[in-house]
Amino acid sequence: MLNILEADGVRTLHFGSSAVQGAMRIDQPDDIELEYVQQMMMWLLFRDDAAHIAQLGLGAAALTKFCYRRLAPATVTAVELDPGVIDICRTHFALPPDDERLNVLNMNALDYVMDFSRRRSIDILQVDLYDAQAKGPLLSTDAFYAACANCLTAKGMMTVNVYCDWPDHLQHIQMMANAFEAVAWLPEVHDGNMVAIAFKQPPSVDFDDLYARAAEIRATLGLAAETWVAGLHSWMSRDMEHS
């Protein structure tokens, strides 16, 4: 059951529960309203171009619209199992029709990444897969993350919303680490949402460079990218303390 609510100029999508599956500020439909969804764009700190960006899980289409509108000429693919979600995004969340740059697929995300024809075809993969109860990440297994890694190009990256109760986050992080060369994550926001980033190749991390890049992202795209760098710095400091 899909529900749409509106309050204070923000329209939200719900799958028959109180859990927010996506949000859109009505007078700024192409912006990303929720902080954790903005964090799914933190790959921009490490590269400023991507030929093919894919989202697994459409939600309210915030990432799909943002990448399509703001990151041309990138091709954008969104994969969504529920045809009703696709319909609602088109009628109530300003998702544009498919064209030569945008392709919204009604299919299972696991089938999408397991398809051998997609090997090394995606530069950026953004994973936000939840059921109506939003108890934890769907499809979060070693096999799933290995398939995600196989879909990515040599310098590809994956961002994942790891929404669950602590310390379950660490189990999902470890499965990503089994398939990727490096994994980092930002501090938890929004009632348990924690965004992780996984790299096919270990990144070069110079925080002066990252803050400069963050300022550029804020100026050109309006995203609070400095907070991502601060979060990564906090993660790295904590990780070094425990190593």
C-alpha cells in the first residue's frame, strides 16, 4: 500500500507504514530533500564525472532526478521492483519520462546486478533497498555485493544506505568489504540511516583536496559536501585508533 503525505511544503512517500521512503520539497522537485539521500552523492568527492549512474531502489526518485537533471551527460538507470512506485514517482514526484539518458526498469535489483551483460558497465551504483517495514537492507549478502562490484567499472564506486539498528551496521559493512577494496562510512543520521561508500580501487585521501572539492560541490550543486568530508575524517580517525 502506497501513501503520500504532505506537510510544510514537503511531500513524502510511505509504503503503508510510518517509515519515510522518500521526500520532495514541492517547490524544488529536483533537489534532494533528505540529508542521508544527499550523502548518497558523496562519491562526487572522489570523481567529478560518471558516464553511467544506477540506482537500486527508486524511493521518491530524488537521486534519479538529481543525477539526470544535474549531472548531464551521464546516463541514469533506476531499478524498482514495484510498478506502483514508478507510477507514483511519475505522477506525484516529478520523475520525467524515459529518454536516451534516463531508463527506469521495473525489475528485481538482484536480477539486474547478476546479469552478466552488465559487467563493468556502471560507474556509480547507489543502493537504497527496503521493504515497507524498513527493518534492514534488503539483498544485503556477500553474493549481492560481489555482483554489485562486478557491475562497476575499474574505478567504480557504490554508495549504500545501511538503515538498521546498531551494531547490525557492521555486519553489512563487512559484507561490502569482502567485495570491495575499501569501504568507509559517515556518522548515522535520521533515525538509523548510515551511508557507506565502497571503492573498487582504494581512494587517494587528502583532506585538503577533499575540502576544496566539497566547496566546489556546494557551489555548483548545492549539496552540503563539507559535512561528508568531516564525517570521513571522523571515520578515518576512529579507524586508525582501532587499528
